[in-house]
Amino acid sequence: MTLQHIERTVGVGRREGNALPMDSLRLAGRASGRILSRYGVLLGFLALWQVAASRGWVNAAVLPPIDAIIVALWKGVAGGSLLGDIAISLQRAGLAFVAAVVVAIPLGLVMGQARAVEMALDPILQLFRQTSALALYPVFILLLGLGEASKVFVIFWATLFPLLLNTISGVKEVDPKLLEMARVYGARQLTIFRRVVLPGAVPSIFVGLRLGATTALLLLIASEMIGANKGIGFQVMNAQYNFQIPLMFAAIVILAALGLIANQALVILQRRLCRWSNPAG
Amino acid sequence: MATPSGGAVTIRDLSKSFSLGGRKLAVLRSLNLDIRSGECLVIVGASGSGKTTLLRILAGLERADDGGVAIDGREIEGVGEERAVIFQEPRLLPWLTVLGNVAFGLEVRGIAKAEAEKRARFYIALVGLAEFADAYPRQLSGGMAQRVGIARALTVQPEILLLDEPLGALDAMTKISMQEELARIWSEENVTMVMVTHDLEEAVYLADRVLILPKEKGGAARLIDVDLPRPRDRSESRFVRYREELLREFGLH
């Protein structure tokens, strides 16, 4: 922030020198320089991929050129053949994520406040947390069948823990000096919770939400690779079986895009809710 | 905005001890003290003499083992609306603006937001932060943040203002200007002020009376009247003599 500020001040100083075209040129140069320094490595990686695949340095059947992947992606999305898969995947992950939020955040708020509840629940929580959700997936299939229920449940299960643990630690890490301050002004327990504990825990809850969103997508794919006939994860596996490699990569790109969008949406929401903790204002 | 007069404190046979590693450690032993309505009493004492404990008992944040505290004749039980505390740290809520923080005390006491903010603005101006009403705590310097804490305490218009080393964490220059500010606020607000400090010059600058708590067993608390006109001049010979008298109490002169 400070650096940008200095740059801008210098720029204004120069403008008096009647050198406008030079200045805008320099600004454009600086903007492209910023893009290059941020995305240069990524662009280089994609270029290397494209060249290696089209020149035959690698087997194009296994690693198709970028343009072939883009064509497959376009066909799948604009042509509509992948839209149904995207919809069902979003439904599974979304349902599980929302359910995890609804369970984990209230439970975490209670556990963070009531020591007795936390002490009682902690051992079983640690046991569940350390058991891989994927290892439990066959158990869930046995209990819930191979349909939607077991898929949604395994995603829910895995998403629950990062959310719950971050909510608990958010509540516990609220500065006791702030709680005492509120008490001195006569705030009752509920007011202290609403006005001090809850806002203080929000940043940590957001860490949980972002971890949870990543986990949900991870488990979505894993669950769709077993016993599904629709969904992005299914498409990745199915395309590979049928040797439709560009389609396989197109499905992978969609997954990456979903992850990026979910994360960015949460980042924006966090900025709006926690303007106070955000140094950029 | 003057507060109704009141805020006389009676402390009778007050004792408090802590257990430390199985041993009982008495910090206050049968303390008796009358704090007059509207006076500025400054408490000094070596560390471990119980000065902060005394203030926390007055605030209602800790309970005495024995004896009691009465305000205007009524025994206190816990925190009360006639008291406000200024801590060593500003203790601001980082998600509220300066205005929100100063209004906080009134809002948790059930005053409507609009009215609370109106009163808060008055005290924000009083501590010289009118331009910063919409700033967040992280944007403030240490001295400014402490002013916000002071404004928050004043906004609830307490009869008794309890200050626990409020300037202890500030640099020397800020500290002096804040001492002047506290002296001004005290003279304008008609409030009983009880302040703990380890800075003897600060004690002489602000106090009507200085209470010196004994450190050793069996020692008696001592009260010194600071009979100096206000505003006080730190370089005046009588000021210096009071300071030396306090230093002697601590065996430092």
C-alpha cells in the first residue's frame, strides 16, 4: 500500500512537466509489468504445455494441447453436454456444505463457550477427525446406499471438521480482556456473546469456511468416482476410460474453476464482513 | 454535561489474599479508607502491594475475602452503573469504529443507538478525536486509542472513574500530554477519580491525595495530601518536594 502510494505521488509530480503521453505509456508499461510478474509463471507453464504437446515432445494423446482442451470445454459447456454434470455436482457439494455450516457453526459456538461441552465432545471429535472420510465412505455406502445420500453425507462429514474446529478456536481466542471490558459496562452473557464473542470469531470462522469449501470439492470428486453416473468427478473418470483425454482435462478445468470461484466468493464476503481487519480498508 | 454529585467510597477492613503455589499471599490487609466525592485519589505502591487488586475490587471485578466497599452508603456487589473503568490497554473492539466503541458502553446498558452515538460524539470531541469518529482502532496510535477508551468510560457518565495505570504503556511525551488531558477532564466532569499508577510524578500532578500501599507485612497504608494549586507546574519547588517525599516513602531518596 505504501509503495503504491509513493508511486502515485511521484506520477503526479511528473505530470506538471508536460509529459502526458510519456506518462500514460509508462503507466501502461507498469500495468503490464504487474500482470507479468503476477501471472508470468502461469502463462509460461501454459505456453510450454501447448508447445510440448503440439510439437510432439510429449505424447499428445495423453497430454493434449491446450487448444484441444479449450475446444472440448467449449463443446461441453456451450453445447450443454457437461451442464447436467456441473448441476448435479454443485447440488451435492452445495447441499453438503450448507448442512455442514448449519451444524458446525452453532455447535462450534457452543463448544467454544461451554468448557464442559467441549471437554465431553473433544475425544470423539478427535477420533472422527483423524479417521479419513474416504476410509469411511464404504461404511456410509453400506448405511445409506450407493445413491445421493451417501455422497452428500461423506462430503458433509469431511467438511464438518475444519468448520467446527475453526469456529471453536475462533470463540476461544477472543481476547478475555475484551470480555472483561464488556462485563465492566454491565453487558449480560447474551450481549457479550452477540457483541464481542461472535464478531471476534468471524475471521476464524471464515478460515473454516474456505478450508471447508476446498474439502467439499475434494470429497465431491472422490465420491463421484465411485458408483456415480453423473457429475464432474464421474466425467473425469469416464472420459479417461473412454480415452476422451481432452474431455477429461476439460472436466478437470471445470473443477479447478469451481474451486477458484468458491474461494473468491468467500474472500469477497469476508472483506465485506470484516472490513475492520482488512489492511487495504 | 456534569454528572450528579455522589461517588463517595467507603472501604472498611478490606482484606484480600491469593494462593500462590499452595502458599497464601496477603495483598490487602484490613484496609480502611474514605474516598471523598469528586476527589482525585491516586494509589501508588511497589509491585505486589495490591494496588491493582484494590482497584479491581472497587470495580467489582474481584471479591474481597473480608470487609467491604460501599458507594454513597450502599454496599457494592459486582460491577455497577455508577462506575466505569479505564484499563492499561485501550481494550477497543477492533470491528467497531471509534464512534461505535465509545457508544458501546451506553448501548449495552440499553440506550438506543441514536442517543448513544449522540452522547458518544460529545465525548469523542472532548478527548480531541472528532475527526477520527469513523476510524477503526487499528488506524489509531497508542495515545489515540487510549483516548477512545477514556471517552468510552466518560460517555456512561459514571460517578466514579477507576483508572488502572491508564498511561503506563504510552511513551513519555504522549504520557505528559495525556496527564494534562486527564487533569482537565477531571476538573470539567465532576467525577470521583481513583487511579493506580507507578509513576510518582504522575501521582503528584493529578492527585488530591496519594494513597501509598505498604509492601511488607504489618506496614500501614499512608495518605499524603497534595496541597498544590491547579493547573500544576512540574518544575515548581513544592511540586518537586512532594515528589521527593513520595520517593522517600519507597526508600529511593
